[in-house]
Amino acid sequence: MAGEAHQDVLAIAEEVRAALADGRPVVALESSVITHGMPYPDNVTTARALQRRVRENGAVPAIVAVADGKLHVGAEGALIERLATATEAEKVSRRDLAGALLARGLGGTTVAGTMLAAHWAGIAVFATGGIGGVHRGAAETFDISADLIELARTPVAVVCAGAKSILDIGKTLEFLETRGVPVLGYRTEDFPAFFTRTSGHAINRNCDSAEALAAIIDLHWRIGLASGIVVANPIPQEDALVPAEVEGWIAAGLREAKAAGIAGKALTPFLLERVNGLSGGRSLAANVALLQSNAGAAAELAVALARLRRIST
């Protein structure tokens, strides 16, 4: 749980606080997908759908966001609408948090920012779309997502559809291995690539049930291994895109980004937007589908983890 300094900036919704106090399952959800990942009104519709999916699978949803000088855990209603329609919202990772809080504006938390908030609040499971990672051409640009460092240092299980397709997935997995981060497959032996079910890279270990995932995750932390854990949950088969098509759209987007001088944290939202345009909207539909699938899987994991902890205490 958070110390006093963290408590000063946390604004935990009453429903979330009560669930945590009772040992009931809670799933954290990021907000950068609302502020930077999707256009309005798809972003607010998706946020509400994710909340419903978590509830339908037995857990309490907790959208994390920065607003009015506080780090909110359990954003609802009016705040979600503000995030969805904001034109000046900041994208908030660990390094940005203090400045964003002092600015007292709106901020959408990234995977790293949401992991940090979840850990401070006492939430063990977090659902996102895809983790950030090592960008293509990182040997020249040194563009490596802070998500990977956060996974190495913050004990939260991150349920995702693998790493975003725009990344160098092989190098991303090598980085995670070097930093001691387990990569567990949820009913898969192949690490997924966001819009597609396979990347050609094997995962660390396959688990066929939420209970099997929970057992590994619980023991990982109980024996003092303090890293986060990646839970790779492939996009549903019926929503998956064709790998060769996706690769073509990404290559075109990367050429455009280079010509326009777009890099750093602006690169990912630019590429996702361009891929959506080049795909005729199919990538946005796939993104929504994988987000919902991950929210459901994360709720299943949170339920199994809460049950395991009740049995063992």
C-alpha cells in the first residue's frame, strides 16, 4: 500500500477503496487510450465498455488518470467525459507525474504511469491494450519505452495483447528477459503482436487457466521477486488482422513519421492513427476488441488471485 507521501496525491474512488479493503478483485485500467489512443466518441464508448467487461467478469474496474492535482484511481462519469474530449491532456508516465500533478490539468496515464498508481493503491492486476517496448531503429534512436523499466521495478501483473505491432518485438522480449520480467501466455505459446495473434516469438510459459496464472504470479511476489509480470492474451481470432497487411501499414507510417520528424512519445499515437487510416478503420475495431478481451481476462485473473489469497491466509 502507499505511504503517506503517495496518499497525498492519490484520490481512490470509494468503490475501489472498499473492494481493496475487503480483499475483493480490482482491475486497473489506463487512461492514455482515452486521451491519446482513440478519437471521440469511440474513446469514451470504449472506456465504458471496458468497465462493463471487468464487472461482468467479477471484478471492480479502476480507471487511472491525472486531474486537478490528483492521481485518480477509479475515474467515473464526468471525469471520463473530460478526458475523452480534452484537447490539451498530457500523456503521463513516471517521469511526468510530479509536473502533471502540479500543473493541475488533465493527464492520461501510460502503462508505466498506471502501473505505478495501481501499485500505490494496492491493485495487483492491470489491463491494457499492448505494452510499449523497444522501437524499431532503437540502435540509433535509443527509443525504448519506460513501460519496460516499470515492469522491471513495479509488482503489477499487466494483461495485454503482447507488445504493439509497431515495435521491435524480438528486442522487447530480450529486454524483458534481461530485467527478469516473466512473460506468461494466457492460453498461448506464441507472444502476440497486438493486432495479430502471433509474432513468431515464444513466450516464457503458457498457462491454460486464470488459476494457473494466479499461482505463478502470487508465488513470484511471495518469494521476493519484485518485478511486474506480463500476461500475454492474444486478440480473439475473429478480430485479428493479417500480419503482412499490418506490417505494410506500419512501414508506410514509419516513413511518414521520419519525413515529418515525429519521434519520442508522439510516435506511437501518430503510428496508430496512420495505421487506422491506412486500414480503413479496421485497426481501430481490432484495438477495441483486444482491449475488451484483455479487460475480461484481467478480471478473471484478479478473481483467481483474490481467491488464492483468501485461501492462503
